[in-house]
Amino acid sequence: MDLLGLAPLLLLVVAFYFLLIRPQKNRQKAQAALVASVTAGTDVMTTAGIFGTVRSASAEELLLEISPGTVIRILPAAISKVITPPAAPELELPE
């Protein structure tokens, strides 16, 4: 095969890398950083949509309090996002 015949195949491989593989690696790095930032007292949402507060965190599992007195064990990979409390609304003073 000549080099011109391989060009579409090489272009396809490069496109797969930049469109599929590289973004997935970036998402994995972001998820790992998110899981590493979770400490006790952090409000989180799991991939199942359960909201709770982390009571204990280790590399193997998290203890998540989902209501007062109800604690569940989950894997750190199940954390979908960290919930930040909303900022207090600014009150406008009448002039």
C-alpha cells in the first residue's frame, strides 16, 4: 500500500483519539480529583441520586449520612458531585 492509501486510516485513528480517548481520560482524572477532595462533613450526591453528608472517608469506602441517624456505606467511585451550599441572597436596603 502506498502512503496515500493509509492516510484515511491514520486520520480515523487520530480522530478517535481526540474525540473519544482523550476526553475520557480527562473525565477520569476529574472524578479521581473529586473523590480525593471528599472529607468528613462534605455534602455530596451519589450516582444514584442520593444526597447526604460524608461522616467518614477512607480509600475503600465512605460512610454517608442520608438522614439523621441513617448511615450507609458506599464506594468512593459512587460520588457524582460535591454539593456546595447556596450563597445567601443579598438584601437590598430601601433608600
